[in-house]
Amino acid sequence: MATHAPATTAVPTAPTARSVVRILIISSLAVKAGGFSWDFLGYYVADGTGHGTTAAGAALTAFGIGWCLGQASAGALTDRLGQRAALVALMILSALACLALAVATSLPALLAVAVCLGLTMEAHRPAVSATINEAIPTEAGRTRAQTWTYFASNVGVAICGGAGGYLAHHHGYRALFVVNAVVCLAFALVARRTLAPKAAAAGAPSLTYRQVLGDPTLRWITVVAVCSMFCAWGLVSVLPLLMTSDHLPATSFGVAMVANTVAVLALTPPLMRLLVGRGDAVRFPFVPVLATGSAILGLGITIAAFQHTALGYAIAAVVLVPGEVLYSVAVGAYISTAAPPGATGRYQAVVSGATALASLPPLGIALALEAGGRPLVAVLLAASAALAVAACYPLARSLRPGTATRPDTWS
């Protein structure tokens, strides 16, 4: 007599670890592409509300202060509460800040909202980095994933500039901020449905920021990152100030960002194959890659300081791209190998906080533009890049065997 196998009920399978990483990278791209509140804050304060260039610089500086504080909080939340809880909470707060910007008009209110926006800027990065380090077992695989996260962010920022310039011209700035809020809420929902709750720690010690900063390699790479990102962040902080002084519209800023996007799409894959390859180990030490990327970033933003046309700014935005890719590969390699278990969120927060620190000088750039013109701005930008390259030497020394004390070796 024939027998039949018992019927089984199909049970939906949980996403694999690598698919979760892909979802988070795509979501990172989406939240950056819809990050109109962050990228158009300067334009909105200067032109949308009529407060002028100096007020815009002050708002961007207030934003940077919030960003510095927010990175530290995001890293600690990720390590303590887990990636899902941290992402959901921070993306909801980000949506509320975007909606507040849509209704704020006075300068004090705008400065307060700018701080709140900064608190949630890049809030997803520690959680995404921690997920990558937990999900991918090989050094090269983690480096590739970390670099693709930077790639996604760069593409997202550039898309944001291009799409935002068009939408702001036709629908106004406030519509952009509402869209930004919706995107942040969508990211919170994705994190809620995709990530698992934090598992109970099996006796693993919780590291503090004081312990994490005891790693000399982290201290030196932070110096390099601050100086390099001062140049890289100029794409969305210095450029609007320069272009506003040239009386160029927001659409011209969009053109520069689109040019940057096209260059990122074209150059990232071949540079990734050159620097990382397809094996289990990266091809080159990350410090020389970091130094080269920092030098290129300085060159690109210094070129931008002497431009006065939309085409000139677009060319400068393209020159920045190889530096962005080399920087992201080097930092991705560092995060994927240096952070001990349970501290990836804090390590990523410190490095991302370097970008936040680099966002503080717009007020100084605005004042330098008024006091010394383009040459003074160019000198400041070039000096920052030179300091980044110089700091790579002590960074390399701290990586030698026996010279670095990692926090995971502490009792």
C-alpha cells in the first residue's frame, strides 16, 4: 500500500545574515538619498527663510555639534541595546526632527532644530557596522561590506543633492523635509522587521568610551578622519556657501552632486577590485590607502574653492571621488579588524564622529570667505588635508606589533 509523506506547513524562513546586511546597505542608501533636511539645511536657512549666509553657517555649526553628540549616543545604544532597538528609536527621532524643520522659521528655532537633526545624522552607521562585523566572517568580506556602506551613503548624498535641487525649485523646501521624515520612518520599519532583538550577552564585558579611546590606533585614525572629512564634507557644507556667494541657484548644487554620483558609480567598483579583490584578505595595508585618499580629498576641495561656475564646481566634485573611495576602503578595513566584540558600535561611532567634528567649521569658512576670500578658504582646506596625511605616520607606527594595546586585551 502506498504511503504518503505527511503534509508539512511552509514556514517562512528568516533572512540570512548576508541578506540582512544587503537590506541595511540598501536602506542606508535610501535614507541618505532622502536626507533633504540634512543636505539642504544651509540653503533653507540662507535662502528659504532669508536669514543669510552667516546664519546658514551658524546653523550648520549647530548641526555639527548635535552630530558629534549623536554619534556617541548611537554607538553606546547600539552596543548596549542591540542594532534593532537603536535603529528604530533613532530613526523615529530623526523623522520628528525633519518635521520640526518643516515648521520652524525663526533663527533660534532653526538653530535648535539643527542640533536635533545633527543628533540623528548618521545614526544608522554604528548599527550597520555592528551587523556587518557579526554577520561576515572574513576580513576582506567585512571590508567590502563596510566599503559598500560608504558607497551607498555617497551615492545617496549625491542623489539627494540632484533630486532635492529639482524638488526644492518646484515644490519648496518644506515638502523635502516631509519626504525625509517618511524615509526615516520607513527605515525604522525595515529595521524592526529585519533585525533580531539583541541576544543576552554571554558574560562579555561592556567597554566604555574611555576604554575604547585607550586604543592608540583609534585615536590616530580619528585625527586623520577629522582632517580628511573636513575636505570630503565640504561637498555638502563648503560648496553651498561658495555657490551662494556666487549667486548660483540650488539647481547648480544639484548638478555638482549628480556629477559626483556618476563618478562614484563609475569609479567605486574598479577601485574596490584593485584594493580589496575577491579573496579573504585585503590586498594593501590600509594606512597608505588612507593617506592617498586624504591627499586626493584635499586636492578636490581646494580646486572647488577657486570655482565660480556650475561646471567648475561639478569638476571639483568629480575630483573628490577617488579620495572618497580610498578613504572608505581604508576606514572599512580598520573597522572590520580593529573593533573587539561588543564594541563595534562605539568604534564606528568614534570614526563617524570624526565626520561630525569635520562638519563644525562652516561658520569659520563663512567668516574666512568674508575676511580673506577664496585664497584663505583654499589654504585652510589644503592645510587640513596635509595634516591628515602627516597623521598617517604615527598611525602606522601605532599598528606595529607590541605598540598598540587593544581594549579587548584588558581585564
